[in-house]
Amino acid sequence: MLLSKFLDPKNDFAFKQIFGTEKNKNILVHFINDVMKFEGSDKIHDVAFLTTAQNPDIAYLKQSLVDVLCTDEKGYQYIIEMQVAKTSGFEKRAQYYAAKAYSRQLNCGEDYTQLKAVIFIAITDFIMLPNTPDYRSTHIILDEKTYNHDLKDFSYTFLELPKFHKSIDELSTLIEKWMYFFKHAEETSEEDLRRIVGSDEIIYQAYEALNRFSWSEIELNTYEQEEKRERDAQAIIKQKLIDAKEEGKVEGKAEGKVEGKAEGKADERKHFVRILLRKGWSDESIIDNLEITSHELSIIKKELDLESDA
């Protein structure tokens, strides 16, 4: 098997090497400008990195860290996140991170007028917003009647990789090239790279930052350890689902409720839902893993409530 020259930017360590280090700060600045469509006076020219620990008491947990946190020359703060695994409540985590960054700007006694905007940008390797067709979406606070944008200090931009389907020959904008970079960098050849880059030097710099032959042995080992950690985490989730299903099958047989194929399948789903709820799974996780709709889950939960009241 031919070894790919370029590493995977979705890897947590690789992502931080590209966008969270002083040596590649120029890449981060261009990425923010491209993703946020900043032009003219809105363009940023420099950033300063801030500590990514949102809660020092539990800083050893991955969930308590943001990938990249920086501030521009206007004092605006940017949170840049790569999220590979589908995680229940990620949209709430986004708001939590933004709120924490916002509140930490002030020291005791300082004036609220000193607070600066917080911009949250996330690249997700899963469909986060199924009702939003575009791969790039930005969310801001608007008045429900006039749509005036008076509360301007928070914005959230999501780049959902599974929604992006363009080939190399169809790439025409920098945001499209960034999307292709995140989704396909690992499988990009030298010939592909020449076709992708064109006159956009910053894209070439991003790819070169992923060039495995320019990484030290320690960096490559760290990259591989991060890959292993992600695989292990996914394996644990899958095993938990298998265990829950097996437990559900045992309960289903014990209760003897399978009467015909259709009824048996419905009862099986109900058993799985019961087990997963008992284990503390969220509605979103149950829907994703059992491949049922929110309406079906709602009906099952009502049936379970009736059974518990009986």
C-alpha cells in the first residue's frame, strides 16, 4: 500500500499543528477570513493564541478543551473546533464554549462595554444540522419580528463535511478548497495538489503543513497515538451499543412479546430504547444509533411511560 504524503487534518493533533501554532499562524488567519467571508476593513491580519482550557479543574478532559482559541487585533475572540465523532449536544457545547470565552474577558470590576465579540467556527465530520441543506451555515441572534441584528457579540459557523460533494475540477472558491482539504487531504496526490492550489498559495501551505516527511518522529508518533485514541473511543461506543442490544434481546425473549415479524421488530426497538435510556443515553444518540426517527422515539417513550404507570 502506497504511503500517503499528506496526513489527515481531522486528526486532533494534526489540526492543532496546522491551526494552533505560531509557525502556521498565517494559515489560521487566512482560514478565518475565508470561512467568515471577511473583506476590506473586516479582514483580520494577525491573531494571538490564548489558553484553550475552559475549566482548569477538569482540564485533563478532552471535553473541557477547545482546539484553537485566539484573539484578533480588535479583541474579537475566535474558537476553532474540529469535531470528528458525532456527539450529542454539540450545538450546546458550542454555545457553552462561546459563553465561557465571553465571560472570561472581564476581570472583577471592569465595565461590560469592554466585552468583545466571540466567533465560534466548527468543522464537523458528521451532519450536525439535518434541516440545513448547505455545508456552510452561520447562526446569529436576530429580532424575531424585524430581523434586526442588534445583539452582535455571538456568531456560530458550522462546516459540515458530509454535505460537501464537489470534485477537484469543480472547486472554484477558497471555501470550497478548504472543504476539500479537510475531507480529502489524506488521499490527495501531488498531481491533484497542483490542480487544487492554482494561484491560492495559502492552500499549498496548508497541505505542506500536513506533509508527513517534514514531521519529526515524535510528532508522527503523537499523530498515530491520537488516531489510536479516536479508534478506541469509537470501538467503545460500538461495544456499548452491542451490549445494549444483547441485553434488549434477552429481555425481549424473557417477556415473550414477539408476535409476528412486524410486532417483534417494534418490541425489539422498544427494548433497545428502554436499555439505552436506562444507561443514560440522550435522545439524539438513541436516534442516531438505532436509526429511528424522533417521532418513532417519542411514541416508544410514551409507551414506556404508560407501562411504568400501569
